[in-house]
Amino acid sequence: MLDRLEFLVSEAIVSLRRNRGMTFASIIASSLALVIVGGFTLTYIGLSKYVAAQGSRFEMSVFARDDATPDQVRTLGDNIGKLDGVDKVTFKSKAEVWAEWKKKNPSITSGLELENPMPDTFVVTFKDLRKVDSVSKLVGHMPEVAPKDGVQLMGEVQSLLESVINSIRWLGIGLGIVTLLTGGILIYNTVRLTMNARRREIRIMELVGANRSTIEIPLLIEGITHGVLGSLIATLVLWVGFGIVSKAIGTMPMIHTEPFPAAWTTASLALAGAAYGYVCGALAIRENQKEAIPR
């Protein structure tokens, strides 16, 4: 068993050495593809966590109807607090809201006796910023809420963050597909070149009774090696890039950077690279089987 394994691995190493130029190009292309896919994935996950964590920092103001009774106002506050995604509901009476407004705008109200125009208000914070849109729509349809401009929120900020996340996701998918195809073609061609260069050896192995697995496994190992080596390079590039970006944005307000997930990234990219190389190698072998090998 060990002898057979040693033979298969040695055959794969011979193939890698024989096509050094194509092997190098395949590994670089694989690493580039995995850097793009991994980089956009980390960015997407990081931004999603950031958006989810910002819920408590953004507020939505809900204004009660002018003719709402105290019981209706209390019911409104209770109903808002029960909605999914709501973290905290703080009540401010119309007197408190009016006092705060006069304090912020002393030049407008100084020396004037004005009737309080402010409504009873609820200040709502969120567990998850992604719930803001759905919560605001539900609250806007509650009968105790003022019919006109009864809900005010940071809609533009939330929409901007969501659009950025969606753009990153689709851009990552698009670039990832292009680079994965490029790297896959190189691995595919490298394995096919190996088979063509060793066609006489393969034919001799067939004549002496070697089964297909003995011939094909070294080629699959070659493809897997391209993918795994590419993943290791990609992990290193992402680790360095993550450190540079974290250092650059770490001083910004409201930004908290987490340590680079080295173990998770290495394992994920290694598995992805191995599967990637295996599939490309298997496709090359399958295509070669359709063609007659010169005898």
C-alpha cells in the first residue's frame, strides 16, 4: 500500500517538474483567483457584521398622532418593542421633546411664548441595521402613528451600506468566475500537456496491465497540488493585505477591526483549492480519454 502511494506521488512530482513553466503559471492563476474570491468573501462578511452591529448606533424616531390618548401611546410603544430587530424603545413626552428643541434652538424661541407643537415621540434603536426598513414599514402602518412623516430614520445611510454590500458581493462573484475560469483553463491544459508528453509511458503502462487509477491518480494529484499551492499563496497575500487594511482603518471612528481568521481562511482556501484542482484535472483526463492515444 505504501509502495503504491509512494509511486503515485513520485509520478505526480515528475509531472510537476516536467512542465515547470505551466505549473508556475497554473499556481499563480489559482492563487490570484482564490485571492479575489477570498478577499471579497472576507470583505462581505466583515461588512455584514459591521452593518449588523450598527443597529444600536442608529435611531428611528416615531411620532404619535396628536389626538392619540395616553393608553394608545403606551400601546404604540409596546407594539414597537415587540417587532423583530428592535433593541430598545425610549419614550419622550411632547414636553420633553419641546424642551430639547428649545435648548438646541434658543435664538428662535427666546422671549416667545409658543404653544408646544411637538408630538409624543419614541426613539427606537435596533439589534440589526438590516431590519430597519422592514420595521419602519410596519410601524408606519400602525394606527397610533402620525399619518404624515410619522417615522423618521437613517434610511439613506442604511440603503447606502446595503448597496455597498450588494455591489461587493456581485463584483466578487463576477471577478471570481473570470479568474477561476482562467486558472482552471491553465490547470486543465497543464494536465493535458502532461498526458500528451507521457503518452508513450501511459501506453506502456496500459500494455503491462496497469489499471486506470494508477495512470490517472498522479494526474489528479498534480491538479490538486496546483490548487493547494495556489491557496497557500492566496492565504499569505490575504493575511498581508488584511493587516495593511486593518492598520489603515483601525483609527477611524466606529470601526473595530478583528484579527485575521488565519485558521479558517487557510482551511477554507485549501479545501477550495484542492477541489478546484481536482475538478480541472478530472476534466482534462476525461477529455483526453475521448481522444485516441497514438500508439
